[in-house]
Amino acid sequence: MADWWDAVELWVTQLAFPLQVVLAAVVVLPVCAGLAILVDRVSGVVETIYDALPRANRPGRAPEPLLDPVAGAPADLLPARTDEP
């Protein structure tokens, strides 16, 4: 296998540069398109499985802010607010 690949490399490197580009495009573009289709299908299957998982029936909660929106200081350095329910 290694000898065959070395022979292919030698043949490609002896071609003119425009022919190398065309040959690379003819080989690489279908491989990339095939990989894109494969990734799309796999992600679709994963999304379908993920959507079918049961979820807890509780209301969502907003994440705690990292920065105080008013002062721009880190939220963990600020005193706790007492006006929140």
C-alpha cells in the first residue's frame, strides 16, 4: 500500500500545477461534500434523539449574571440584592 501511494504521489507531483489543482478539486470536493452530508445526517439523528428525551416539568430560570449590568463589576463582588422575590 505504501509503495502504491508513493507512486501516486510521484505521479501527481510530476503533473503541471493547473492539473494538480483540478485533480485535487475533483478528489477533495466530493469527499468534503460526502462528509458534510454525513455530519448533517448524524446531527439530525442526534437532534431527534435529544428532542425525544423527557424533560422535567419545571419553569426555566434565567442564569445569574456574570457582570452587574449597571456598574460592570463582577456579580460575585456585589452585595446581594434584597429587592428580588
